[in-house]
Amino acid sequence: MPAPVCAPAPARRLTRFALAAGAGAALVLGGIAAPLGAQALGAKIDNDMSLCAPGKGPAVRLEISGIRSSSGNLFVRTYRARESDWLKSRRYLHRIDTTPRKGAMTVCVPLPAAGDYAIVVQHDANGNREKDFSSDGAGMSNNPEIKTFLGIPRAPGLDKARFSAGPGVTRIAIQVKYRS
């Protein structure tokens, strides 16, 4: 008589896979928010200053100065410090859209983890959501010089804007500069 055929090992593997897939689906379908590090690139987030409170983080408490007016929009984009992402369309981690305040203002930039990042601030002064080199202002972490070629601004390399953020709240300052 032939020996009975059992398949406990493949069934056990299938069960583990099904449990893992089911748990993943429950997280997605259950409406549990993904952590910041797992969100899609280019997400728009709010300026939530509570994320920069003592004992919080990782986050950047960003002091922005040199804002010429309270008109238009202020965009703060956070990039991982990778050449493959730096200043590429929709390759930023997230974007904070807020109303500018003439002079200076503070923004809280949450981070997925401690590490190296770069931040770009853009003041869309006329509110048209386009880059108008003659009226808009911009600045970057570490405040590198933004040179021009034939009147067109040329962004500095990532090495000039890169900074390290720790597990808590890191403080940096960016001065917005205008062409005219």
C-alpha cells in the first residue's frame, strides 16, 4: 500500500502568506494612516506647529525670514538628500502650502526619520502657482547663493543645501531672496 500523501508544509506557507496579506489589507482598508515615511512622494500637508513641540520629532522648526509681502502663497518642499530627488518634480517628500506673513514666520516640517534632508521655500508672490523669476522669492536650507545665468536663476547643488536632522526637533533658518 502506498504511503499517504500529506501537504502540511505548503499549506503552512500559504497560511502565513494569507495571514500577512490579510493583515496588510486590514491596515489599508481599516483606514489606518500610513506613517510619514510610507506616504507617496509629493503629498500636501498642513503646517502643524504641534509637531515641533518639545519632546516631539523628528521635525524641523523652520524660521523663514525676508518675506516681502503677505500676498500669494508660500510653499515649503522637503527633499531627502539624494541627487535622484533633488529639485525634481514631485520627488519631494511633502509640500506645505501656507499663507505668507510679511517679514518672518515659522513653519514646522515633520520628517519620517532622523537623517539628511534639504528644504526649499518659494514665495509665489502673485498667487498664480507658477515660477515668476521677476516677482517670486526663494530660499534653501543653509542659505546658499542662488546664481543666475542670462537672468535665469540656477539652483545650487544638493551639497550646498543638505543638512542633518536628529530624532527630535532640529532648528534651521531660511532667508527668502528676491531677484529685484
